[in-house]
Amino acid sequence: MSKIFPKSANALPLQIIIFLGVLGGVAAAGITYYATPAYLRVGYQPVQPVPFEHSLHAGQLGIDCRYCHAAVEKSATSSLPAAQTCMNCHSIIKTTSPLLEVVRQSYATGEPVPWVRIHQNPDYVYFNHSVHVNRGVSCVECHGKINEMRVVHQDKSHSMSWCLDCHRNPAGRIRNPQDVFNLDSQTLAAQGKLADAQKFVHDWKVKPPTSCSGCHR
């Protein structure tokens, strides 16, 4: 066999193993880096069954977020609006619009409007809306300027490192509690009131967890 294969062929199995190891490492690093919300979900903008325009409702008309997302201050989830919420206005306004037929059918039958969820954490991540909004964290911090979006899309990565950046420096993200649902407001730090934000963090005992068990329960 030595006449068929050169001596250098003896190193071939080791070279193949090293190559496969390097290839596997590169693939794992690529998946770890790119297969995250920062790359897979930022910009996600699904077609909804009803073309609800946030820039009109929350922006131009100034409807408070809590009118549609009624549970945001009281529970872990923000809740999606029921057809009844929509019909409070649309039983009077645009009563025959074909764009609202899904809402009218939902209201008549009791079947929920099949909204497509945009912001969705993995099952292994615990997030409580009420804890955040009741401690001065505005919707804008996680969802972007919703009141300027004609069609809502995911604006922030919601990756683990993105969450930890806020948890490690909560004073930089906090607004005056009365401004939490004012989507045009600024954080206290952006207003040059970082000392006020730090005092709020101290007085209200804002201590976001940075250990694994804080969010992975």
C-alpha cells in the first residue's frame, strides 16, 4: 500500500478531524451569534387580520395604550384588545368599512380576532409587564415609538444581552411614572435628571435581577 499512498497520507485522518472541529466551531459560533432575536425578529412585521394603524390611534388621536392593552399595569401580559373594545368606537365610526368586517364578525360571534403576535418571548423567559411599567419603564423602551408606526414591527432585539443592559443600568431607562404611557416623553436621564432617576431607583427599590434565575424560572 505504501506504493499507492504517499507518507503524507498518514496525517490525513488527523487533518480531517481538525477540519471538522474547526468547521463545527465556526457553525456553532455563527448560529449562536445570528440565530438570536436581534437578527431573526427585529423588523418582523406580520400582516394582521385588521389593518390597525397605531400612528393614527395612539399618535394622531392620542388614545392611551391602556385603552386597548388594559391589563398592562396589572398582569404579566399586556393583553390584546377584544372586539368589544374596538366596537366601543366603531359601532359609531366607520360602521360599514370592509376593513373592519373581521372585528364585526368577532363581536357578533364571540370568536376572538386572530391577531398575529409580534413581540413574543420564548417559553423559557419570564417577563412581567406590570413590574416594568409601574417602575417607570415606558412602552417605548421595549417596543419603540409605537405611536409613529403605521404598521407595528418589532423595533428592539429583546435579546438577553439587550435586557441585561437595562437591568444593569435601570436609572438610564426610567421615566417619571406619570410619563410612562406618554410615548413622546423622554427618560429622566435624557432630560438631564439622572440624579432624580437614581433617587427613584433607590426610593422605589428598583433592583432588576441580573442572575439567570431572574428571568429563567
